Amino acid sequence: MKRFFSAMAVMLFSAVLCFGELAAQSSDLEAPRSPKRYRVTNVEQLLPNARILVRRPWSWLIGAQYGLGLKEGEKLLIVAGRMDPLVVQALAIAAQEMGVTTDVIARNLGATLTRPIRENINYEDFDPTNYMAVRGLISRVVPSWLASMIEDYDMVLGFQARGTHYGQVGKNLNIRSSSIDWSRAEQLASAAVSYPDELLEMIAVKTWQRYIYGTTIHVTDPLGTDLTFTLDDTNRERFKETRGMSTYGEHALDRPIAHEVHPDTEPYLSATPDANGVMVTQQVGLIPTIRLYVENGAVNRVEGGGVAGENIKTALERFKNIQFPGYYPGPGIGWMEEIALGTNPKVGPAGPIRRRSGMLHMAFGTDRFNRVSDEVPTLPSNHRDMNFFYYPTFEVDGVPLVDRGHLTVLDDPEVRRAAAKYGDPDELLREDWIPEFEEPGGRVIFPPYEND
């Protein structure tokens, strides 16, 4: 019995010590704040940003805004299965206003009301082998039902083509295609959508160049994340081949490549993957605390996470002897294949949260290489996203690129000069949303709507 109480005392002391350390680390963090939230109830609230979106140039530049690049006389097809009906209506009106013929198809009408967005995915039952199905219409191969109709259009919105030519589909690869991150009404209405293109592009490019040309990256946060990895010339050359070619059609690294949301790279592409440490997250409070231990570039041990943690363990065990195609340096699906940073300071509680500047997004699995291949994959797609939301610090060669949740590029003198062309730099470069948690690292408290 004495041993029992001694053990309990040690456990209690350890818990108090950890909480004390976390509280001490958090004492100098920026206080929570949030922009006012207004529930969108009519299409007129969305039309200003919808008009920006349809006219904005179409680009795969990382961190840049989604743009459809529509021109008078073109034809647009909206695949509406994963979009809020008000969003579909606003985009169709905005396109038609500029003389664009617009058709809408709802492959699954029920999905317009029950779309599985990141904020309400059931992470406990999430199966990484079904990742592509959860995310919606994202594929290397155009579904047969869609392929039969897209040849009549110039732009397909709601289908994101992945292959040797990002975003280009059709028999002659002359049809633009894109998914949309602003698929919920509140997202399309947000200030993040109307943020100045020049400014956001500069922020994204500067973030990318400081990241991709770095050598040693060290990631920490108050919850206990502590991960280090290096990038080398092998990584950069492979990245040019797999992502540069598919994004820009050339082996280039001067612009962010390969992902539509945020600058990211893939540690497993290095000559010798050396990501080591631990990642700790609660997925914004959607799952119990999970610790993912990484050794030599791959997740090799999982602690906690409730049902989600058990799910990951099962998947790691299931595929531990399978060698996936591409540059994966060994069998299994634990490879760290995405470490990314958000760049938009005006993303608020409506999300998508991984776009918010300073937001750290990591993923492991064996999906990335297949996404730049036109071949139909012969193995299940494995990719597990992890969002790190509690004031991360992201150092590149010892210099913070993200400092306790704040993207330091926002303080760059050149960025501030560019911001001055559009208004008050302090306001334009201020991160609108500093999340509030129920407890250190716990569930995010989303502010109420002002018009409810």
C-alpha cells in the first residue's frame, strides 16, 4: 500500500510539475483575441468576396489566394457536393455577372448540407487509408462521370486535379481545375479572402525562401512538441522533380510549390531522413492528447490519443512491411511527409485553420509521391494530418520563422512597406485570431456569433 501511495505521489508531483512548466512557458504568450463573428444568412453577404474570387488570377502559388481567373465568354462548371449552397450561389452569380456561362452539378446533394470539414471530422474514427474519401474530390485521375462532361468547360471548381500537371485536366490539359478552401459561407465572407494579393504573395514567398533554403529546423511548443530535422541538397533536388515540375513545369524552387494552402516540404526526401523527436497535439481539442514519437524520419511509437491513437497504431502495424513507391527510404507508412506553415494573418475561427499565419501543420504517411504521378496507385493512400495549434515555435538554423505562434515574416520591413500601400501596416499584419483554450492545450473556445 505504501508503494501504491508513493507511486501516486510521484505521478501527482509529475503532473503538477508539467502543468507548472506549461503555465510558466505560457505566461509571456500573447493574450487570446478574435474578430467578431457574423453568421451568414443571405447571398448578398458573400457577393463582394465571390466577385474577387472569380476575377482573381488562377494560380497554384502556395499561400496565394484561390482565384478562378475567369474571363468573359468562358464556361465554368461547379461541382457542388462539398460546398455550402450559399457559396455555390454567390460564385455562380459573380461569374455570370462577368459574362461567364455557369453550370452547377451536385453529385451528392446531401453532402452540401453534411460536408465533412476539418472542424467536424470524427478524428476518433478517422482511418488514414480512407483519407482521400474524407477530403472529397481530390485525385490524380478524373472520375469517369466528370471526365465525360468537362471538355465543354474552361474551368472546373470543386475538383482538384493532382498529377504531373497540377490543376490542369482534360484531353489536352487545357482545363483549369481547383478545389476551394472557402467552401463554407462564413469562410468566403471573411477578411482572409479579400486580403491584398500582392501582400499575401510576398508573405508566402518570403516564408518559403527562409524555410526551403534552411538546413536545420527545430519545432517546439508549450505542449511538449520537440522535433528536429534537416534539409539537404538531395531533398531540394527531389522536391524540384516531384513538385516543381508538376506545379510550374520546370525544376525550380524560387517560388512556393506543390500545395495550395501553405509552404511545406517533405523531410523524407533528404538523402538520410533524420527527423527525430516528439509531436504532441489534441487536434484543437478534438481528440485526447496524443504523442507521436519520430525516429529517423518516421513515426515509430504512439502514446495516448484515445481511439484515434489506437487507429494510428493499427495502421502503422498493418503496413509496417509494405514498401510504397517513390522516395520512401523504407517500408511502412510512418514517414514524415509534410511540415507546413500557414501565412494568412486574417484567418479567423471559421478557418480553414491551417491557413492562419504561424499555424503549424504536419502529416505523416505515404501519399505525397503518388499525388504527383498520373498512374493509378496500386496501394491504399495513407496520409494523417496533424494540426499544431498551441503557440508553436519554428526555428530555421536557430532563427525563429514562427515565434510562439507569430509568423515573423509579418515584421519584415519590406512586407510592412508593401502593407502601407493598402492601409495601416499594424492592422493589416496583425494576426486577428489568437485562440483561447478551455485549459492549456485543450479544446478551442470558439467565440459566439454577434447576430444570433
